[in-house]
Amino acid sequence: MKNEFTAVIERNGDWYIAYCPEIPGANGQGRTIDECRASLAAAIDLIHEDSREYIQRHKHAEIVGLFGKIDFDPAYDYKRQRKRR
């Protein structure tokens, strides 16, 4: 699968720095534009790999909302209660 992202590259003294607005935390740097772009691509790859691992580790996690764990009672008639509102 091929993904395309925006790379914003700026010169800062002798260095080039880059970031990707679509992916928070994806930054790169290098002495040349090519090094900078490669560094940014590596950062994006690391972030995507970490995201995939996180999803795999937590795909069976419990649903937790702002008020703690949400338990559903199978005997409770949720549809009937919704009609009363």
C-alpha cells in the first residue's frame, strides 16, 4: 500500500528540517533536502508501525468512557427506555 503525505521542508542555517502536517510528531532533518526527506519518511514509518502495534495490542480492550468502564446488562430493555425519552 502506498501512502502520500505532505512534507513541509524549511532551511535552518546549514540544516533542512521537515514535518508532516497530517501526522503529528513526524519530523525529519538533514544536511540536504534528500537526507531531510528520507529522515521524515523514516519517522512516518516508525509512527505507523507503532500505531499498528498499538491497535494489535489493544483490539480486545474494554470500552472505557469518561465515566469509567461501561457495562451492559443483557436483561435491561434499552430500546424500551429510549422510547420513553
